[in-house]
Amino acid sequence: MKKLLLTMVFVGAVLHAKDYEVKMMSWGNGEPMIFDPAVLRVESGDSITFLPVQQGHQVDSVKIPEGATKMHSEIDEKYHVTLDKEGIYLYTCLPHRSMNMAGLIQVGSKSSNRDAVVKAIDALEAKATMNKGRIYRYLKQLDDMNAGATQTQPAAMSQTQPAAMSHAPSAGAVAKPSSAAGE
Ligand SMILES: [Cu+2]
């Protein structure tokens, strides 16, 4: 019985992890050279899939939480990454770095590396020749998300939740005791 319970807890934890999709685009939301969505707030253990929906883009981390794994993809690669260190991840598309093609992901509720991220954003914004001010706007969005995180989310926000669990078997179905339980 203990084994069964442990199995159910484990399955529950795996089902909880979500996968988010970020599109890499030359044109999106009326703007050139953009990640969509460019600002995300996820939980530790969640993953992101970067989709090369238009050509010529990739992902490179600029600032990440201490101990986190750097992000790096090839151009036009579909790139999947699991984020398990809490904090803010600032990333960019290297070929379009000077056009402020960048994004922010906060993992968990801690933003302990925010100062380092702001410094890195300052450096990017100082060199930007296009879409100036865009990453500051993203940072503001993230701050707003964090400020609202303790309140009830508006109904419109809930639609941005990915349906990661729709194809997964239910915990009940997986946790059925097998006749081969060796106890
Ligand atoms: Cu790009």
C-alpha cells in the first residue's frame, strides 16, 4: 500500500509540470523580431519549448539564476528546456540582439537575481538600435505579474494556462495495483 501511495504522489508531481510554448518570430503582435509570449512566469520543473515558426532565430541566455543551466540553441532549432532553478531568466536571440529580440521568464516566486537582470537589461537597451525600451516594458510586465500573483487572477488570465495534462492518463488509471506487486 505504501508503494501504491508513493506511486500516486510521484505521478501527481509529474503531471503537475507544464510545458509552455514560445514562438520565435520575425513579425508578431505588430512588432518585428519578437518572442511570443516574451514574458512568462512559471513554476520550478516546468519546461519551455521554443518554436522556430519563422526562420533565422535562436535562443541564448543572457542572465540566469545562480546554478541554472545556460540556454543555447541553434538557429531554426526547436528547443526544449526544463527550468528548475528559481529566479529570472533573461534571454535573447543573438542575430537580433541589437533589435531587442529578448524575453524574460521567472521561475517560482523568488526574484533574488533581479538586480543582476536589470543590469543586463540596461546593457542591452543601451546598445539597442531597434525596438528600444521593449525589454524595460517586459520587466514592467513581469513586475506587474508578481504584484498580482497573490491576488485572484482575472478570468482572462486563466486562458493562458497550457493544457499540458490533456493527453496524460489520470492518476487513478496509472496507480491501479498490479498483480505482480512484490511485497
Ligand atoms: Cu531573432
